Amino acid sequence: MQQDQFERQQQASEAQWMRDREEARLSERRACYVATNAAYRRYRIQLMNYLWDVHQGNVTDMARDELEAARHGHHAAFAEAQLTASTPVLAALDAVAKELAGAYQRIKRLEEGNPMANGSFEDIEKDLQQLWERWKGLRTRMRVCLGVEDAGAAPQTEP
């Protein structure tokens, strides 16, 4: 009888430990997604601002510093996501990170006066605008991962 009660208490303790552990993981993932969302948005906005400065011939040291700060913030958020995000979210983040890196390279080449084949102001601006639309799908994946939205709300195409 005492053995049965002890085993039930042991099972209840294990179940509570598992619930606490899952809740902690979810909280950690949520914090990661919030930071990642903010960093990716900031980096995209700074890329757009910098692109405009390049187009206007008005690049300043402050604009360069702001872009680099946003870029480093993005890298830090992505590094955290690589250890925390679910596999579907991480795959989508990786795709967006590659697009942001490509936009950065194209903008820098445009600034140097050596634009890439698809590196005009208009091409880069269009791609950065489209990236925002794709980001909405990625954000939905994060919400599904956190249980905020049903899995049926997740986009079927890659962000």
C-alpha cells in the first residue's frame, strides 16, 4: 500500500517536472521568437534606409553604423534561433537570413558603383518589399510553433 502511494507520488512528481520543463522550453522559444522578429525587422528596415541613402548619394557614417548594428543584432538573434527554434521555423529563418545577406551584398556593391546584375535600386527595393510579405508567413510559423495559431494557418509555401 505504501509502495503504491510512493509510486503514485513519484509519477505525479515526474509528470509535474515534465510539464514545468515543457513550459520553460516554450517560454524560452517565445522569447527567442520575439527577439528574432524584432532583429529581422530592424535589419530589413535599416537595409531599406541604407538603400535609399545610397540611391540619394547621401550615405553617412551614422547610416553605416546603424546598418552594421542592425546586421550584428540580426546575426545574434539568428544564432540564438539556431539553438532554440523548431526545425520548420529555423528552415524559414535561414531562407530569410540568406535573402537579407544577399540584399546587403547587393546594396554594398551598388554603393561601390559596381552593381550586380539584379542590383539596381529598383530591383533591391522590390525584393526587400517582397521579403516583408514572405516574413508574414514566417511569423505565422512561429505562432503555430508556440501554439498561438492552428497548424492549418501555417503557409504551405516557403517564406
